[in-house]
Amino acid sequence: MGIYVEIPICASMDELWEKTQNPQLHQRWDLRFNQIEYLPREADEPQKFLYRTRIGFGFTIDGNGESTGNRDGDGGARTSSLKFWSADPKSLIKVGSGYWKYVPTETTIRFFTWYDYETRFSVLGKVIDTCIFRPLLGWATAWSFDRLRLWIERGIPPEVSQVRALVYLVARSTIAFIWLYHGLVRSCSITIPSNWTFSAELAHQVRACRSR
């Protein structure tokens, strides 16, 4: 089952194409990659590229990709197809392929992607992919598309929108923690007598907490 993400963006085709096809701009908004480098090529050769993703603790995953063609469709639509692979033994992705599609409407451009891949590590790799990696990759793709939309429509650089999102996440998490603390922890709090004697009053407080 492949990953599909779609978003409408108010932009010209030229601007959207430039921000998605230029590797220096692409790597700014796409959370899946930290570095994208196009390799030299002859005029009649497909465009090949290298990509790198930081996974934390100083580790990176390197891979390769190749554009398999761009096609213009009816009504000004465009499609960009590619395949990708990684020989890095740390990479869960072994080989895959996908496309980007740009479909103009009256007010926006429907920008969407579909891609799928094969995994390493046999059955274990498939389990990790199904339960953890693929949902996270789909989420990262959707967030990346929204960062691109904010960059084009509102002029918010991807780096700024990422910081704002993290601040929002921390704020919401803090509020949730405070709510849980006041709603659960303090409602079941028990006052221990200063002499540490388990009196009848303490036992009564324990029974009252358990009954809630």
C-alpha cells in the first residue's frame, strides 16, 4: 500500500515547480531529506541525485534517486516521476518509486504525490514499516506539503513554520500535563502525617482515593 498525500496550493505553476524541482529549495521544506544533491549529467541522460537524511545521534542515511521523466498533460497538468534506492545498511527502504503531480484548477494547483517502496530486514522490516515507519513517513510528507504551502501562500519560511509548530506542540503538551496533574494527581493526593504514623485518618484517605 503506497503513501498518498494531496494539498491545494495557491501558486503559479512556475513557482511551485521551482520550489519542488530545485534541490536547494526542495531540501528546505521536505522533512524527509536534509540534503539533496543533483549529479552532473549529459543532456540526454536522466537526472540522478544523492540524498541524505539525519536520523539522530550523529547517524545519517544516504541514498540515490533518478528522475524517470517529466510529462505535460491536459489542461496544463504536469507529472514528475522518479525512482529511489539506498545501499545504506541502516536504511529500512531498499528501493522504491513514485511521482509528483501538479493539476491546475480555477483558483489553486492540486499538488499531490504517491510513492511506495520495498523494505529490508525480511519480516521484521515489514512489521516495523507497517506499524511505525510508514505512518511516520506519511505524516512527515503531509507536514512537509503544508510547510511548502505556507512558504508560497504566506511567505513563511519552512524553518520558521517548523519552529512555530514545535512551540505549539510544547505549549499544548504543557497544558495537557497541567490538566492531568490538577484533574488526576491532586484529586488523589494524600497528606502524610508528620510523624509518619498510619492512622485511621490516613486509611480513610486511601479508601476515598481508590473509590474515585
